[in-house]
Amino acid sequence: MNVAATPKARTRLPEAQPAPPIVFGAAREGGDDGRRWGRALMWFMRIVALLWIGFGLYYWSLILGPGQAGVEGSAFLDMPLARQTGVVFFATLDLVAAIGLWLVAPWGGVVWLFTALSEIVAAGVLPHLRLGLGPGVSLSFNAALVAAFFLLNIMAAREQDEG
């Protein structure tokens, strides 16, 4: 018997069903869409984005500022090289993180976490650089924001799994 000539019994796979559409504006009973934690996370990210825009503009004002009154040149050029590096680093990353946070994009949260953790490390390891708010305030402020971000993320993920 020729194996190639005999037809094999084919198992028929079930047809794929389309996924239901995700509608963000649809309300459940009572007018609440049931996404309180997701909405809280979005507002948290937007508020932090506004703060980070302010920090980024502060760092850019250090770079582009007029310097000391009546003296030619910039105060930025008179800074030690390590502080100049930190100022440029945070001037760039703070604004990139702020854009990502405002868009509520996953990469925005990642860039912001990297920036916040970098500020924590800079405040803890290199307090003499005097970047931003000062070592103690910067350390506690950023740590509190990171903890709040993780808490809101966990609660929003649980809410999404339940719904």
C-alpha cells in the first residue's frame, strides 16, 4: 500500500473568534466604568509629568541661564564637570520622561523610573553635586513617588484582571 496515496484524516481546527473591542469610554451600571485605579494611575502620571517638565526646565535654565550678574559667561561653565554632566543628563531625561508620562505610554513609565532612581542614587551617593531639590528631599521625594507609582500600577492591574 502506498502511504502517499492514502488520504489522512485531518482534524479540523475551530475557527478563530474575533476578540471583543476594547472600549474605554463605555460606562457600566451607575455611570462608573469600574476603572478607578486605572484612572488614578493616569492622573498620577500626568501630575508627575507636569512636575518633571518643571524639573527639566529648571535644569535647562541652569544650562542656558545668564550666569552671574555683570559677569561675562555662564554659571554653567563655572560648575565642576561632574555637576555639568548631571545637569545635562537630567535636563534631557526629565523632559523625555515627562512626555512619556503625559502620554501614559509604557516607555514613559520606564524612562521616568530610570530618571527617578538615578536621582535617588545621585542624591545618596553624590550629595556634593547639589542636583535638584537637595540630597535628603530628593531622596525621600523620589522614593515616595516611585512607591506610589508601583502601588497604583499593582492596583490598576488587579482591577483590570477582575474586570
